[in-house]
Amino acid sequence: MNHAGSTRNATDRARSLRERGLRATAGRVAALAYVDAHPHVTAADVFEALREELPSTSPQAVHNVLADLHRHGLLRRTDLPDSAGAQYETRTGDNHHHVQCVVCGRVEDVDCVVGHAPCLTPSDSHGMRVFVTDVTFRGICRTCEDQTSENPTGPTRLP
């Protein structure tokens, strides 16, 4: 299991890529490092961050890299409501969930409600073996709540 903000270096990341059958290209190592340091980012965020370091990269190349990293278990992809696109993080393999502010879009990790996968059992699995539960808690963060209270013409407050 990986956790964002880890102290892994480029050598560790290159080793992780090779262990999963991927070449350790500059783009893959750089993308993995960026997502590791900035969880819940979109492909556009990664492209903007890497374009100076890797001037020959393109938005499509970044999408391809992130798809490869996700497919090989190095990234988790999450599609959250009202987001600019899929979000990526290096915290994988633990079935954690997310809490999302409906005003600013900030996303934070929430550990599994029960502590084992899946955290919730459906009322009817329709004959499927359930192994993952994706839960997104949606609310309003304290910063947005305070701004809404101070500025009545500001963002619409949702229930």
C-alpha cells in the first residue's frame, strides 16, 4: 500500500515501475513523483506541473502515462462528482474513501469505515463477489462555510 507524501525517491519509483513490467521513463518517474506529493490531482494538473521539466511532453502523453500507472496498480483513479476530471493518487490497495467539498472541490482521504474491504455490504449483490466499495462523502469544508457566512452573495450553500 502506498501513501501520499512518502519519502520515496526516483530510484525507488523506477524500481517500482520495473517490478510491474514498465520501463522507468522520465515521464513515468516524474508523474509518479508529482502524484505522490500532490494526491487527488487530474491529468491536466500533472501536465501543467511537468511541462517545464519535460518540455516535449503533451497532454495525451500524460494521460497515457497515468493510465499505464493506474492499470499496473501504482496509482488509484477516482471519478468524483463535479470534478474537472479523474483524480489520481498513489494511495492504493486499502479501499479508503473520500470526502469532497461541494463548493471548492477539495478532496481528502477517509479511512475505511469498518477497517476491511469492502466496508459496506450491499443489500443485494446480484450474485457478484464484492471486493471494493467506493464511497464519497460530500459536504462543505470549514473555509467555504466561513466564506459563505461572511459573504451572503458568495457560493450557494447546499444542504
